[in-house]
Amino acid sequence: MRNGVRLVLFDLDGTLADTAPDLAGAVNRMRSARGIAPLPIAELRPLASHGARGLVGRAFGVAPEDPGYEDLKQEFFREYESALCVQSALFPSIAETLAEFDTAGVLWGIVTNKIARFTQPLVRALGLADRAACIVSGDTTPYPKPHPAPLLYALDVTGVAANAALYVGDDRRDVEAGRAAGMRTVVAGYGYLGNGAPCESWGADHIIGAPPELIALIRA
């Protein structure tokens, strides 16, 4: 592989793995316990990358500053932790793409805003824990994305310069963090993408429709 890329870093939810079914399941169990009908997963999927803030906010109409939000968030954490990799799975062709990187000697790692309490068991369940060059969670550094600190930490751990790394994510804050860290950025156009401005307006270097396009980018 060419193009000077030695390291590819991935966001987790909505980029490496489709975790929306289990995240939505947690918040819908909370609704069911209160006698409220579950929300369609298609409605919750775009919010999955925003974790408790997005999912609890949509399910119960509350914001982090509202009374009761913290209790709902902690309940959501417990529900999710109890079943965090039941339906979650790697996106199609991610496994083959990572294998291609391994064969070519291109390092890859994970930088997510999901806290380590959930990141570590999920990554193990997905079979990636022993292969990733680094796993950076939302509480690994003092600041989560869009601050560049998690990505700079990943570069330090792997010993790779920013100009030799790509960051791939499905949220605008991923692009903002990658650019602030001096890295080239790629939008996972197959991911959740949120419900705000279209990803074409985020300022990424590339948008891909499927993981194997990363291989073509690196070889270009």
C-alpha cells in the first residue's frame, strides 16, 4: 500500500460496528418498563453515535441539564451494559478490510467517545481487542472528541505522525477532531451520520460508501 498511510484509526459505533440494535434495545427496554411503546430502530439509529445524550434525549424528551436526566442516563448505562453485544456486529466487509491492512502492514486502531466500561468488553466480543494497535475510549484522555486529544494520544501510542494517519468516522465531530489533530479525515458514509447537516458539508478529505474503499484510497 502506498500514499504514505501507516495508520488508520476508526470510530467504533457507526463506523467499525453496527451497535445501534443494542443501544436502541437498552433505551426501548426503559420505555417498556414505563409502559411506553418502543421506538422504531430506524428512528434511533441516526442518534446511536451520540450515546446516552442522543438516545435518552429522544426516548424521554430530556436534555443533560434537565432534572432526572442523570438518573435516566445511569439506568441506560446499566441496561446497555447488561446486553451490549447481542445484536451488534462489524459492518459488512470491515473484517476483510482490516485483514487487508494486517497483511499489508498498515496499523489500525479505535478511537471512540464510548467510555472504557463499554468499549473494552464490546471490542473483545467483536474479536478486535488483540489486533488493534490502540484502543482509545472517551475517558482515556481528559477530553473526548471533537477535541483532538484522543487522536493525539493514539498517534503517541502507535508512534505514527499525523500526516501518515487517517481517521474514519460517521459523525461531524470525528472530522473536526481529525482535522484538529492534523490528520486526513474520511467519512463512513454507510454509518449513522446523525440528523444534522449532511456529511458533504463536514469538510472531510473523503467520503466512502463501503469500507473496502479505504484500501483504494491508501493505494491511490
